[in-house]
Amino acid sequence: MLTSKRFYHGFIPPVFDLLSIFAPKLLRIFDNSGCVEIFSHTCLAWERIYVCRADENLESAREYFIGKDQSDTTGSQITQLTNSRFIVTGGNLEYPCLVAGPYEVARSTLVLFLDTASIAEKPLMTYGRYWHSVAVVGHYVYVIGGEDPSTGWPVRSVERYDTMVEKWATISSEFDSYARATSSITCNARHILTFGGEDDEGECSESTLIRRFDHLKPMGGWLVMRLDNPKSCRYSYGLMHLCSSSAPEEANNILVFGGISNDGWEGDSMAI
């Protein structure tokens, strides 16, 4: 059983795909900050890397953030694409990150290159959002649900970014009302499983929701499943595939841990 409260959606990438050909990295970003922190498995500590746009001076970019409140995590989501390339989507205007200067935070798409410590701004999403979830299937990045920072209402749209042509497209199948602070993971290089979430009143559903989306059948909508278990329903789960070295009966299982229920933070875990 996991009891540490430090494992939650704001600090870890929501996708750990066993089919990836790169080693997953743990990254975190903070508001009003031009740095990325990477967890070192060797030192068991967070290591800081400062980044800037390719046409900027790093020292000037760092000076931009001096004196700004950097005490909290940002509502943007950071997701790994390759060994050294990450995508950062959305966010709240009050909690910008990485870009030294004004930018359209809620609709933003930033690509982070660790090997060059640089970022690049890409085409904007159609809908602004933060506290959304992200899943990667092949060269497509799916951005699911979230909250509109300008209204405070859940965003039910799903958008897909093609990293090859660098374009966004809105998926016709909308998400359900529990669209804020979901957690998503990719399975079998085809399906996206999205867990939990809360509605416009900040409430979790009466039963644990799992929704499955078929990447190969984008017009087919979301298949809703309900977990039959006594655990409280919640949002901001942490998700990861169980290691390939697990027992054979657990080879296709997903570890679901942490999260926030209507009663507050939870520290347990379950395999499904």
C-alpha cells in the first residue's frame, strides 16, 4: 500500500507506456519559473535545468523570473515524447511556466528539448484549459478535459495534436461532465484509459469511472466502465503500468494510486 502523499497528478507525468523505446523520466515544473526539475534515480534527488527559447539569452530569461512567486506547481501538463523531448500543454494565466514573457498560457503548446535546454512555442489549442490529462499514442498527443481558467467550468472537449505536421484537431466525441482533473494512460498503443475526475461543483462521481477511447476509431466515442470496488471515487490519480517483470497474471494491469476524494487526499493504491 502507498501512503506517501507526494505521489499525485501534479508531480508526475500521467503516461508510462511499456511500449515506449525510451526510458521514462520524472519531471516537474513550477509556476513563474524558467526551470525544469528532473528526478535522478542515481542521486535520489531532483536536479534543476534552466531552459529558454532558442533565440533568447539564458541569463536574460532567468532574470525575467526573479522575484516571482514560484512556490506552487503549474496547471500545465508535461508529457514525454522521446528520450529528450517533452510537450507542455495548457495552464492558468496566474501560473505560467518556462516562457520568459507574456504568452497565451491556457491554449499554449510548448515543446521542451532537454538535450539543448530549450523550448519552442507551437500552434495553440482551440480551447484553453488546465488540470487536464494527456495521453500519447504514436505521434499523436491527446489532451482530455480540464478546466477553463477564464470561467472555472470543466472543458469537455478533446483535442489531438499531430507532432509530425504540428497541427491540432478537435475530436468529435466530447468527454462527460467529470472532465476536470482526470488522469489518462495509454494501453496497447491503441486505447486511452481515463480515470476519475470531478464535475463543475467539485464533486467526484458516485462510482469510480473509467472511460476508454479507441485511437483507431476516433468517431466511436468513449466507452464508460465503472470499477466495482469499495474505494472512494477521486480525481488526480497517479497511473502507471505494472512492470513487465511482474507476475504473469498482472502483466496487463495498471497501478492506480493516490488521488483526491470528496474527503481529501488519499494515499492507497490498487491494481486493475
